[in-house]
Amino acid sequence: MNFAHSAAPRIDVTRGMGTLFWRPDLATGIREIDLQHEELLANVSALHEAARTGNLGLAEGVLAYLERYTAEHFATEERVMWGAGYPDLDAHWSLHLSFATELARRKGEYATSRSRGSLLTDLGRWMERWLEEHLLGADAEMARFVRGRVSGAGTTAGCRPDGP
Ligand SMILES: [Fe+2]
Ligand SMILES: [Fe+2]
């Protein structure tokens, strides 16, 4: 699936409350994954902005998109790791699962809450923290291995490294 053309909810995020924006040190050097990470961060910013302005309908749309998109993104990474024979695939998969589980828990809390705006803001902050830690930690570690396999043996399918 080409995520760059996905039907993401659109919002002006230039004045958003989010603090995590795409920056060079977040790059894994695997183009497909980096494009997906950029899209994720842009939509987390959109979630913040929608929550800030009280546009809960839009925020819910962005949240639903983020839920689908993270699942597709995680599947992409798992395919890349499997293709490269990454030895820590199970541990990385568990981190993805824990994200999905926590997101589902928070969505359930949101559904019955009377303070939905603040819950959405908290959710956006949690997502930012999780993503930053995951991109700089587990994803960077996985990418180092995958890039090494591709440049070393040239046998890895499913990824196109484009960085150092
Ligand atoms: Fe990722
Ligand atoms: Fe990951």
C-alpha cells in the first residue's frame, strides 16, 4: 500500500501542540519505513491540533486513521525484519503489540469519558513519547541490522535502504 496517498484527514498542523516533528536523527535509512514514520508524526500533530481546537469529530477521524496506519506500518516493519532474518523480531513484534493494546485501552476509556478533549490530548502525548522512544530505540536497532544485511549479502527482500 502506498501510504503517501492514503486518505488521511487533513488539518493545518503548523500551529499544533505536538512537540515531536520529523527530524534527521529519526531516520532509519530505509525509505519505506521513514516515509511511514513521517506520516505517523504528521498525524499525531494533527490529533493534537484537533484536540486543542475542540474539534473532537476531526480528532476522532485522525485517531481512527492512526490506528489503521500504525497497524499497517507495523506489518511493514515485521515483513522487512522477517525478510532480513532479524533475530529480535519477536521482541520487536511484542513492542508493536503493546502499543496496539494500550491504544485500544485508551480508546475504550475515551468512549465512556466526560472529558474527551483532555483524554485526546493525553493520548497524543503518550503516542509522541512512545513513537520517539521506539524510533530511536527498537526501530533504529532493527534498521542497522537490515541495512547491514542488505549491504553485506544483498539477499534481503522487502526493503530499500537509502542511507548510511
Ligand atoms: Fe516504526
Ligand atoms: Fe517498530
